[in-house]
Amino acid sequence: EHGITRPKGYNVSFHYNPDMEKHHFGMTHPMKPWRLTLTKSLVSAYGMNFAMDNYTARAATYEELTSYHASDYVDHLATVAPQPQPLDVENPNPDLKFNLGGSDCPLFEGLYNYCSLSGGASLDAARKLCSNQSDIAIAWGGGLHHAKKAEASGFCYINDIVLGILQLLRIHARVLYIDIDVHHGDGVEEAFFSTDRVMTVSFHKYDPLNFFPGTGALEDNGPKSEHNPGAHHAINVPLNDGINDEQYKWLFETIIQRVVDKFRPGAIALQCGADSLAGDRLGKFNLLVQGHSSCVEFCKKLGLPLILFGGGGYTPKNVARAWAYETAIAIGHQDDIPSQIPIHTPWRDRFKIDSLLPTIQQILGEPRQNRNTQKKLTEIVQHVTEQLRFVGA
Ligand code: ZLV
Ligand code: CA
Ligand code: ZN
């Protein structure tokens, strides 16, 4: 007996397609679709599937993909031949059409299928919220926030988040987008740059010359022209290496509460990129699953329709822990699931440590130096508060 029961009068849907993991970006590429299998295996081992509606996501159609993306770009994605692996060492980034085929966005076998499955899951999740069949809809295979209208970028080809938000905008006057991936959510910010119906808030490491994508400064808040409705509707929270749970939770809750009070969204889209966790292969923060997931818990408590997307996350065992624990929060079982990874979990040995919520010492030994001062964090909150004076709903 697992004891994981369905929350009464509250519906959570889980949108996933196991075919996503059949796709490989290449041996040395940090993006590992297999992390989704590891996540699903942990979610199932805890018996969480008994407390949710589980859907095998379908592939998004051409018409759905072109509801945001340029048709010549989608046509190219659908027909382009996979490039030989590995890349030519002499010329790793040859003439890139739509930024495809370089080392960040390789052309692998089945790419179009992979993109359509990620988009299909996010669209299904958004539609479950629109039809009131779900209170929280989860799409861990989505969250690919760098993809542009006619260009691939940073491991992202199709912006499933934009597709999902466009669905939410059919029902809701205003949608709040929040992004806790360690990278700036530039693609989503750009898509809704000129509208006051979507407010975007990204928390990220900001180091323009050394960290991808280099955008997302505190002062970048949307179009500079006051006549453009999108002015003041982009919020950026630039951070340095080593931020901890306590600081992140304080920043997140202070900023999001003020944003919600002023903007009054009808729904929230939360990108839960797990590369902001301590021990990530690309990220350099000191967040534990507890700090990361406190963002999900806070958003849930706001009581608005909520869609949870995946995103980055390059140490699969940590990604699976975070997204499984965040699934537990969605169904309200975070306090009654065992703190040990269940013994029958497939690939249990991949987790290395038995605990679902390891300490910073277990993950890193010594935590990374924290380069965020309280003074800087206070300045950020002050700047955001000033921006919000221009936002009224
Ligand atoms: O987590 O990449 O730095 C959402 C997400 O936000 C770059 N790319 C660009 C700019 C110059 N290039 C470097 C090219 C690197 C190509 C291969 C790697 C291979 C091994 C290890 C690390 C990387 C890598 N690439 C690290 N950072 C990059 C970024 C892209 C980051 C995308 C984050 C995506 C899913
Ligand atoms: Ca972010
Ligand atoms: Zn990322």
C-alpha cells in the first residue's frame, strides 16, 4: 500500500511521452532526454501516478507549431537531413540555417518528432487548464525557453512555452510567466515583448560576456517606448554564482507576490529548469531541491491555474529528484512521501545517494562561494517595485 491518494476536488494532470527519451543530442552534448525517464521512474515508484490524470502526450501538428513559429523554419525542421555525428572538428559551426546544426542545436535523427512531442505535451497541458479539467498541469518534457520564431537557440528548437501561453490567452486576459531555469528566458520574453497581456519574470545567472545567452539585465523591462503596451512587462532578476535557498526563496516570494498583486494574472506558467540546482553540470547556484521546489509551492498557494514546464537540468539524478518532488507538491503529498528513494525504483543506483533531498554537503562537499550580497538583492527588489508602479490591471 503506497498511501498516495487523490486530492479531493483538485485535479493534477501529467503529460509525458516516453518516446522523447529515444532521441539523442550526441554523446558529449549536455542535454540528455533520458532524464525524463529517470523522473517518470521516480514519480511512479512513489505511486504518485495514482493521484493524477496521466496522459501520453501526442505530437503537436504542423498547424500548432506554426501558431507561433515561421512556416519556412518549421518546414526546414521537418525536412532537414540529420548531420553526421561527430561534427567536423576543423569547422564545428558551418553556415547555419536557422542556427541549426551547430554544437548547441545539432541536427539529430528524429529531431522533428522530438520537437513535436515536447510541443504536444505543453499544448495538451495548457488545454487541460483552459477546459478546467486540471488545476495544475505538468509537462516536464517542455520548458524550451530559448527557441525563437524562426531560429533554434541554446538546445531549444520549438518554444513549447509560447505555444502553451498562446492557448491560455484564449481564456485568460493576463498570463504570468515565471522562469527559474539558471539561464535567461529570452525566447519567451521576446515572443511577448509587445503585449501587456503576458508578464515575464526570469531569475538567472547574469554575466553577459561569459554566460549564455548574455541578456536579461535588471534594467531590461520591455520596450523603451511608453506608447508600447509591452513596456514594463518584462522583469529580470540577474544573479551571481552561489545563491542559496534562503536568498532565492526570499527574492522569489517577495517579487512574485508584488507582481501578482499588481498584474492580477488569470493563470501562471512556471518554467522549472533544474539547472539552477547545486551540482548541475552547467549551473553554478547552491540551490537544494527544497529551495527550488519552494517556488512551485508558493505558486500553487496563489490558487491560480498553474502549468509546470521542465527546461534545463544537466545532472539527471538531481533533475529527477527536483521534478519528482515538485510533482509531489502539485498533488499535495510532499510531506508524506518517504525521504528515501523507493527500493524498487528502476535505475535506483543512478541516484548515488539514498535520500530524495540530499544536503549541500552530500551534493557538493563544500558549497560554492556565494557571490550574491544582501545589498544587491535589496536593490533588485527595489527596482522591480519601481517597475511595477507602471503596471496596472
Ligand atoms: O537550459 O555546448 O554558450 C534550456 C537551457 O536554458 C553557448 N551555449 C554558446 C555561445 C557559444 N556557444 C558555445 C557552444 C557550445 C556548444 C556545446 C556545450 C557542450 C558541452 C558542455 C557545455 C555546453 C554548453 N553550451 C554550455 N552552455 C552552452 C550554451 C547553451 C546553453 C543552453 C541552455 C538551455 C534547455
Ligand atoms: Ca531563468
Ligand atoms: Zn538552462
